[in-house]
Amino acid sequence: MSKTGSHIWGQDLTAMPFDFLRLRLNLGRLSSPSRAPFVSLQFKLMTGFALVSGGVFLGLYGWFYTNTVQRSMEGLQGDMVNTLEGAIAGVDTAEFLTLSQLPAPQDEPVPTRNSFYQKHQQWLIRIHQIEPRANPYTLVRGTQPYEALWIGDSLRVLQPQNATSFRESYLATPDKTRLYQGFSETTLTLLPYTDPWGSWISAYGPIKNAQGQVIGVLGVDFRADEVHKVEQEIRSTLAIAFGSTYVLLLLLVALLARFFTRPIIELTQVTEQISQGEYDRALTQFHHAQLQDEISQLANSFERMVVQVQQREADLESANSTLEEQVRQRTQELQDNNSHLENTLRELKTTQSQLIQTEKMSSLGQLVAGLAHEINNPLSFIQSNLLHAREYMQHLLEMLHLYQSHLPELPDARQKSEELGLEFIQDDLPKLLGSMQVGTRRISEIVRSLRVFARLDESEIKSVDLHEGLDSALLLLNRRLRGTPNRADIRVIRDYGNLPLVECYAGQMNQVFMNLLSNAIDALEVMREQPDEHHSSLLDKVRGSGDWVNWADDPSEKPSKTPFGNLSSNLSGEASDEIPTIWIKTRLLANDQVSICVVDNGIGMTMDIQQRIFNPFFTTKPVGQGTGLGLAICHQIITERHGGTLRCTSYPIEGAEFCLEIPLRLASPQTQETQI
């Protein structure tokens, strides 16, 4: 045993033989009440042989069946080819050519009075008499692509109801091109196909005249039942042969397994007595057992083991109590260490996530700064040129008015003026340039906000205007403030106090403003887009948690914990409960502190959520819509980086208020680290 094991389990146990401990553990497993289901060795042998031999027999059966069917099919194929070649050889090509050129009779389906036709039909019937399985017929090419015309057909005598008419058209569609291939070469298929007259396997061959020209095709059909009949006979014969052999082998193996497993069963009964502590009885059975083979050697080994077990049983009992005590002590130590490791791992995970989030914001700041710089250059060019363009346009319009007032109006000029809408252009062109100036000013404001937001990656303490950071965040969130089909525009109330420049980490403060305003917008969207669902759901949660106070019955019970009064009074104004509103209030406090509060009249939150709102990875948003790090990072930035406070006050259905306080003058980083 290693030194670590000696330290954990104690020095007394390390002095015990390893085999002794292993024997004790094994006996403990044997005596355990939860054991696997018993399956006899005889059953295992029978099952194993049945599975193995069954697989072998199935493989052999498949192999014999495949080869036998293949040979049978080759014989059937040979019969079809011989029948086809013999039938083609017996056709009188001259008479067949003359017959194929006859027109179709008008008063009957076939030309029964034509001697060539009668002779041709007799030859086809003769082929069927020689090979009863065959139904021969002949065709010639038609005038259309893939068209064949029936000439002779043995079914006209054998099965008149299924027979074709003389020169009846038959289109050998692409899926039946093997028939049409018969005009050029011998074609044979053993794959059954179905047509209006039944299911067949067919062979086709060209009928050639003395000059080697193809004048028609002769086909031989065998019923597909012939193939199925051959396969069924082979299956039945092989199944009987293989099945009887398999059953006989199973019976033989069952007898052999019973003979060889009987001594093992007797030895198993002895070991069961040993597991129950009946050592003396087990030893007596060993002496009386007549086992003169390998099993007798196993019995002698068991006998020696029983003696050793009896000798060490007492030692095991005395060591058991010592072992249990030491295990209990070591288990408690491991639990304490595990708890400490869990706390450390949780802190590391939080720190890692915050570092990743900070790095993301830093990269975003660099990207935004570059984007703002690239936009600002062409924007300055456009703004400066718009002023000149407006001035030039005004001069041109003045000159145009002078020309119109002093020069005679020409008919062509009047017509062209009406086509161009000159009066509308004179009226709309100044408005158009004015709109362009408004747009460029809007872009300038956005670029300025982006520059302010780009300070996210700054790590130095600077004196900044916090109102500028708030305005930049609102400008960047302007799209989310606009109304939707389910919600009106979000009203923003800027209640700014007279704040001096504040020393802080500007980029981090902008990150805090962005998170607080985004959370307020999220609360308003949830409340206003699905008011009934979230209203009833939140009321149920509040009533169930014990935080509910019926303020409608007793308004005096409603608390007032915010620095500026109740949330409803903070959002005082016309229809504050109907218009989604965000109220931003900044104040300079008496103790050289700056207070910034963001209030919304959204869905609010329960007391349980407020207590966990700043915990890392805690979020009330659906999976995939929130990481639970935004407010946790804000709390860390305000409390640890700026030495301030961040608190949340909220009432269900009334809204929420986030207030932060930071000093006007921020301590140096060395002082902060010393305090931390």
C-alpha cells in the first residue's frame, strides 16, 4: 500500500496482508443480499450452442439455398434460350415477312382465313406443346418510336380472352425496352414483370431473313409462378433437412451438458454452505465427495481456503471496528476539503467568465472606435459640401426666377417645364437638402456616441461627464426604445442634476449604464408585450412567496425605501401605468457622492429575486437570452473598482429602481488594492 493509503487508512491496517483484506472483500460480496439473477451453467451451454450453431446453420442454409436457386435458375434460363432459339429456327421468314405486311382485318381481330397466318399460329402452338411452360408470340416494328405490332400469339388459342389482335399496337416504354432490344439481339431476364396479361419472365430474339436483315422479334414468356415454385420447393426441402439436423444436435448437446455439469452443481452447493458459515458441514461433504478429476483439485483448494477463513475471521472482526472509525474520520476530512475546493472552483469560474466578458467589451470598444473614425472622415466631407451645395442651389434658383420673370416664356420651355415638374422641384429641392443636413447631424450624434462608448477599453482613471455617457447609451439603444406593434414608444425622462466632472473608469461606467438601461428596456418589453400572462404569473409567485401586501386595501402598508420616494411617485405624470417609461435621475449628494438612479415601470420583481439579482450566473431570462453576468459585473465595477454602492428596489407590477453611488474623487489603484 502507498504512503498516501497508509496516511488515510491508518498504520495498523497497512501491516495486514493484502490477500487477507482481498479475501474479506470478496466474502463480503458473496454475502451481499443484492446479487445477479442465477442462470445455470447447463442453460448457458445450451443457449450458447443454440445461438452459435443457429448462426452457422442459418449461414449454411442461406448458402445452400442461394446456390441451389442459382443452379435452378440457370437451368430455367437454358430452357428459355433453347425454346427461343428453336422457335426462331422454325419460323418461315419469307411467309412471316409477307404476313407482317398484311393490313389488319376490319371484320375480325385476326386474319383466320390467311394460310400464312394459320401456319404461323400452328408453329407457335407446336412450341407450346413441346414446352408447356412457354407462351411464344411474334411482333414487328411499328412506325412510332418504341412501337411494336403483334403478329402471332399462342394465347389466341390457349387463352382467347387474354389474346391480342393482329397488328395490335404495343408501346415498349423505356421501362420495357428489353422487348425492343430483342429486335437487335437476344435478350433474357429472370426478373418478373407485370403487364395487363399477367406476371412473366421473358426472352426475346430477332427474326432474320436469309440476308441477315431483322424482320421481326419472337418472344417467349414463362409464368413468374415457375420461379416462385422452384424457390418454394428448394426452401421446403432445405428447411426440413437443416431443421431436423439442428434439433438432433441440440438434444445431443443437452445430454452432454447435463452429464458434465452435475459435479459442478454439487460443488456449488458446498460453496453456498461455506458462504453461510457452515464450515464443518462443508468440510464433511468434501471428505465424502467422490471427485477424481480437475474438480477434485478445486475441492481440495476450497477445503484449504475454509481453514484459512476460520483462522482469520476473528482478526477481521477486530480490525473492522478500527477500520470503520478511521474511515469515518477520513471521510469527514475529505468532505471538508471537497467543500473548500467547490468554493474555490466557483470563484475561479466567476472570475473566468468576468474576464471573458471584459475582454469582449474591450475588443468591442476598439472596433467601435475604429468604425467611428472611419465614418467621421467622409461625414465631415459631406457636411461641409452640403453647406456649399445649399448656397449654390439658392443662387441657381434665384437666377431661374430672374430668367422666368424677364424673358418671354417659349412654348418648348413651357412644355419641358411641365414635363419635369419644375415648380415642384423648386419647392422640394431646398427641403431635400434640409433633410440631408438633418441626416448628417443624426449620423454625427451617433458617431459621437460611438466614440464615447469606445472608451470601454480605457483602464485609466479620468474625469468625465457622466451625463454624456448616459446620453450615448440612450442613443445607441434608440432602436429598442422605439415602439412595436404590441408596445408604444418607451418614454425616457432625463432628470439630470448639476453634476461636476467625476473621476472614474469611464469605459466601465459606460458598461454599467448600458446594462442598467438594457435591463429596464427588457422589463418594459416583457410587461407591455404580454401584459396579462406576466401580470397573473408574477402575482401568483408573489402571493406564494409571502411578499404580497394588498396595497389597494391599505395603501399605507406600501413601503417607501428609495431615496426619492415610491416608484409610482418617481414616475409621476400622465398615465404612468400605461406609457412605458424609463426615468433617469442624477444628483450630487452632500457627502461628495454622486447618485444615479434608473427607474422603470415594468414588471418588477419579488423579494427573492432581489436578494439574488447580483449573484453571478443568476438570470430570470429564458435559456439562451441571458448569461447572468451583466448585473454581477456592474455590481463589481461599482463596489470594487469605484468604492461605491449599487442597490435594487422593486415592487411586483410597479417596476424596479437601480441606484448607484460613487465618490467624486476616486482613490488611486494602489489604495484600492490595499483596501481589498
